[in-house]
Amino acid sequence: MSEQFSRRDFLKLAGVGAATTAVLTGCGPASRYVKREPYMEMPEYTYNGQSTYYATTCRECAAGCGLVVRTYQGRAIKTEGNASHPLNLGKTCARGQATLQGLYNPDRVQEPSTGDWDAAIQVVADALKNNQPGEIAFLMGMAPDHLFDLVSDLAGATGMNAPVRFGALGMFEARATLSKAAENLFGEAALPYFDVGGAQVVLSFGANFLETWLSPVSYTRGFAGLREAQTKQRGTLVQFEARMSATAGKADEWVPLRPGTESLVALAIGRLAAEMRGGVMPRAFSGVDVLDAASKSGVKVETLQHIAEMFANSAGALAIPGGAALGQSNGLEVAEAVLALNALADNFGKPGGVYLSALAPNQAEYHRPASAKEMQEFVQRMTRGDFKVLFIHGVNPVFELPKSIDFKSALSGVGQVISFATFPDETAAEADHVFPDHHGLESWGYQRVVTGTAQPVLSGAQPVVSPFYNTRATADVLIAAAQLAGGRFAQALPFKDEVEFLQSKVALLMGEADGSFVAPEILTFMAYFQQHGGWWKNSDGRGAPDTASALNRNINGSMAEFAGDGEFFFVPFVSTTLAEAGANKPWLQELPDPTTTVMWNTWLEMNPKTAHELHIENDDVVRVVSEAGAVELPVYLYPAIRPDTVAMPFGQGHTAYGRYAENRGVNPNDLLGQHFNEAGDLAFAGMKVRIEKTGRKQNLSRLESMMGVYGEGMGEEH
């Protein structure tokens, strides 16, 4: 951070109490309201030729990584990771780097649909006071942030429905399944934390932790530790999945097992490892037939024995369940079987093992996003007309939910839909009003870090630039509307504005011990909160699971059930670069997919052997048909996928969301039916599809050359 910071700024921003020698640059525009004005009079903290840096939180996914944003004369020009932030320690992913293209995106919603904010606030106030509290619902994004707290407080005080959080990433991560498995085995619903960096042998069953899973920047750091930094010797990664993901591409061994047999394989490895270690066979593995598991999974017995030997003989063995392995009818069973492997390794609560993720400061219990089953029930309530008013913020369910759940049609059952979208996405297009929130780099706030670090972290956000358009913080809109509505609404949110609400929450941390900083009064504390990019404890907040019954229980080893009558297993996966909300940024569209190098489109991955049998070639457009729908897209011949499986990335297929995203590619969610596992997560990897040729061809844009990879045009002696 720049070292130029005047005493006047310090006094203005931090108050006169507890002035220390700390340099508070980075809080420059942290005045209560930021106005966009030409620099006719240059602020003292901005000098010609020098940049000013601000600490804030990345809003591109729900992980909560800390950012430091470089600004120059009032414009944000570069983002980097906050080196002091415990979650990402100075690192970012591609989405974090591309957040500037959201800030400067020409397709942002630039003003409220009512034309002015007074009218918009009146609309919200009328919606609050003219309906029964039980008829008002909030649907929010995955991030457990300050806005979620504000709406929760409002709902708790007035009797409105508690806000529901949802996001496609949570659906594809199968968070509900992970949490339920932890509850079943450890007696506590929590999100497990897997210490990849401290392990020596890692068995991953479908968890693409180097891409989009849970907290990818943190797990990528852990992977670096697996390889050398922490263990001081190169650790080993084995990835079990039908299609080689980018994570599997980094693994020492990729085991392409038959989809739906992950629990069989995990239990078989457990039995073999237990036999190698000797002693009493744990109940969890006692009924396993290794030969049967090998036959059904397509994994050779020799391979199972080899991996079991590696697992049994390692002092730092770790097993991770995630992704498509849990997104099947038996996903909960898979999660329990893999967690049982960890019990066998006796690694619970130990370095290189499994912990329960640390709760964030001011958090009493883990609160997960809604599962797809819960969202189905929410949609059913919309259809029945239970909600007269629906507020939507931070999520695009028309795009992110499976089309078969039909959120779009259910909107017609809601009397009034008010969106706070920053971009004109598919859901905002169906709303009665759009009252745009600021971009994340223009916003105040905080966000709880759910997993990925040992320390409890409340990540802080502040505006690094003044708003570009006539947008307004949703928290400010709700506070103003509540005051206008009066009565219990006004009593629930007795704040002057969003900043005062933040202070009321952050002030609670001042009494916490072992924090990253202390201050005697709230203004100084808030100034430090902005300077550091949040507040976190210095101690390890992870919990050690109770392992008493983890091995002494029956775990069924069965194959998953698949919906549909097609001949191919269908495996949708989240695009590493685009995910649920990155398609409107050209930098991310231009970034090649790490395994295929395809850009700007959607493709169907098919094994060359299968394609040859069907007389299909690269770039041939095929029709993929499931029980829920059909899409047409070009084929990419991908050798690293089982011949009986096809795969498709999630991230494209928008029908709105701005010029860079609209009408580009297809959405695999259009093929997903309404099938759920025992934990309520969608069985998104439990579909079978059939392939039909269309006779058309569409050349995919790719960084690689067809000549270099496939030797096309090089003759036979290449």
C-alpha cells in the first residue's frame, strides 16, 4: 500500500482514538458516501504517477478470498490477492483477476427501472407494508454476507420468511451431501475441511478441488503443499472419476471408474487396506466383496490392491469425496464411504487429515445454502401463490437451476418480483422491477469464510472506486424502505445506512480475544477492518470430528441408479473459468479450458473410440437427448473419458446476461431431471442420454491446433 497518507485523512477515517503508527492508506475512499467527480481537486491520498491500493473481498464466488485492488486516479486497474488474508495468502484465480471486467462492463444495469431511487424505495416499502410478512420471500446468492444478516434480522423481527440462499456452484459441489454425511458420521452438521497440504497420499473421489470446488484457491495452495512445501517430500494424488478433469490431469494416477460405483471402490480399498494393516476388520468394510466391486466399477483388482497398499502404508493418507461422485442417487452413501476411509487412516483432527471447518467470527453454527430439493419445494410454493412478493439478489435461478424445475414459469405465481441484479440476467428479465446493486468493487460489506482456512475469518469489503452508474447498495435500499414502511420494519432496521449496520455487526468483534488486531472504539476498529481486509482470529478454529462410530456402522455399497434410457452416462461439470456468472467477461471467454483449450462455446466431450463407432468427428454437431430435454452442440473428441460416458461444461447457454454471454453455447442444466439423493442434492450426474447426429458441423474455437493434437493434415508419418 502507498505510504502517503495525511494526518487529516487518518483523523477523518479512523477517529482520534488509538492513533498508532500504522499506515491506513487503503481507506482513502472509505468516506461514508463516495461521489464520482472529476479530479479538479486531487484528493490528498492520490498523487500523480502513484497508485493507491485498497483491501476488499472478491465477490466472484462464495469462497471469500481477500483482494488488494490497485487504483490510479480513481480508477481500478488491477486486482491481486491480499497477502495477509488467511484464506488465499496473496493468490487469486482467473475469476478474481477478471472482476474488473464486471466493474467496467458496458452491459450493467445502470439505473433503477422506476427511473429514480425515491420511487424505487417507495416500491420496496409498499411491498413490505402492503403484504402479510409470511407472503414475502427473499432468494439470495450463496455468500453468507452482511446482506444475508440484514435480511435475516429483518425477517426474524417481522415474521417474514427467512432468506434462502442458493447457487449453482453449491449444487454441483453437493454441499448438502457433504454436510449430511458429516452429521451422520460425526453427529454434527458441518462442512468438512480436508488438509491436502499436510497429507502424503490423497485419494479424491470426484472432488475437482483445483478448479471450482469449495475454495479452489485455498485448495490449490494445499496441493502445492502436498507436492513439496509442507511434507518436504512429493505427495501423491489419485483421482477417481469417469472423465479426466483438470484436477485429474494434475494427478499421479487417474482411475476412470464406471459412474455410480464410487462407494463400491472406496469400500473395497478400505477393506484391502484394513486387511493389510491387520487386526479386527471394521464393520464399515466387513461386508465388502472386492472382486464384485472391481467387476462393477471396471477397476482392476490389481489397481485396487496397489492403491490400498499405498493408502495403508502412508502415515499421511487422506480421502476426499466431492463433485459428480456425490451428485448421484447414492451420493450420501459415497460421502460416508469415503469419510470412513479417513477413519481407517485415523486422520480426523490431525495434520493431513479431516477437520470440521472453522466457523467464522460471530457465527454460532454452520448454515449451508439450500439444496436443489429445497429449491424445488421453494418453486412449488411460488407456483401455489404462497408468495406475494419475491426479492432476488445475487443469484440467477432461471439460468442456474435445472430447466425441469421451471423457476421461470413459477415466477408467474408470484404477485411482485423485485430483482437487485447488477446485470440484466435471465431472472432479472422476468422481474417486475430491477433495482441494481453496486458492483462488488463499489460496495461495502463483509463475508464469512466458510471453509479453506484453519482460522475463523470475516472478510471485509469496501468500495475501491465510486459507483460508475446510478446504482445503490441493496442494504441501503432495504433500510430506507423499512424506515418508510414504519412499524416493526423500521424497528428492525434502525440504522442510518449500510455502514452503520456494518458497524453494529463488526463492533461485536471488539470483545473477541486472539484477533488479528484490536482497537478501543468502533471507528478505529472499522478503519483497521478496511485496511486489513477483514478480521480473523490468530488461532486454529477447526474442529476435530468425533470418530467413535465412524467405522462401527454399516455402509451400503451399491451402484447408483440412473434416469433415462440413453446409452451414455452424462457428466456435467462446472467450467473452471466461466462457472455460473463468468460468461459476461471477455477475458474469461477468451481463457482456454484447461483440458480441451476450447473457448467461447460449449462442447460435448466424447471418447474417440465411441465417436468412431458412431461415425462422428470433431466439430460434428450432435443432439443430446435426456428424459428432461435436448440440446445441440459440437463434439470434442476427448481421449481422457470413458467410452460409455459423455461430458459437458456448465457456464454457457445464457439467453440474456449481456452481449458477451447471450446466445452462446448451451446449458447442460436443460438436460437434468428432478432426481435427488438422500441429502436433497440434485443427482446431476445420474442421467443417461442418447446421441443423435444432425449432419451439421460447427468449428469450435480452440487454442490448440487440430494438427498439433490430432495430427490432422500431417499425413501418416507424424
